[in-house]
Amino acid sequence: MKNTEQLLDLQAYVDGELPEERRRQVEAALPADLDAQELVTGLRQLGTLIRAYEPTATVPASREFYWNQIRRQIDAEQPKAPAASAALGWLRWLIPAMGVAAVAVVVSTQQAPREITLAGGDVTVVDVSSTVFRSESDGVTVHWIQ
């Protein structure tokens, strides 16, 4: 009886999994060893039988799996958005601030306080109105007092 390492080498030889140098050594030793030849023949026949009669089972793809495949393919084909540069980062904050400033200028020029009285160094403003603007997307609240 051969040792376990030799048996594993013969099985790997039949499966085509031996490194090139070891494969040449096994092929050179095979003609002199009848037991090894019989084992190799038997392993080849067994492999042929297994492949011929192995049942094939297919699992139907679920609806979710099908749509996930489509989603992955769409995502892979869509061009990626270019990375925002540092200059575009500050523009994200500057543009809304400019809009708020423009609204403040327009509102402040439309209504001026009607009466201002100075009493003892204090300033009293009569007929004051206020406007509040809240931007949820920017997380900013602006109060205009007129």
C-alpha cells in the first residue's frame, strides 16, 4: 500500500492539479508501478461517472435578485460625477448668502422706519417690522428687523 502523500499525488495528477515538476516525476514513475496505474485508471473512470451522472440543480432567481442585477448594471454604466473642487465648495455657501443679502437689500429699501426719536442718548424706533427667513436645506435662519 502506498503512503498517503503518494495517493494524494496520484489523485492530484488525475485532476490536473500537480505542479509541472511533480507531474513529470509521477509520469516517469507510473510505467514501473502497476498499482499506481490501476489507481489512476480507477480514478479517471470514477471522475467520468461522477460527471456523467451528477444531477444539475437550478434555483430560480427571485424577483428581488433579478431587479438587483439590473440596478447594479445601471449603476455600473452611469458615468460618475466629477469630484467637486475646493473652489466649488465655498461657492456652495456663497451663492445662498448672496441671495439672502439681495433679499435683505430689497426688503430694507422698501420700508424705512417712519419716526426716529433721540432721547437722552438712546435711540427709540417707532413702527418697527421684522421678517424671518428659514432655509432648511442650508440650516440657516435670518431675521430682518426694519
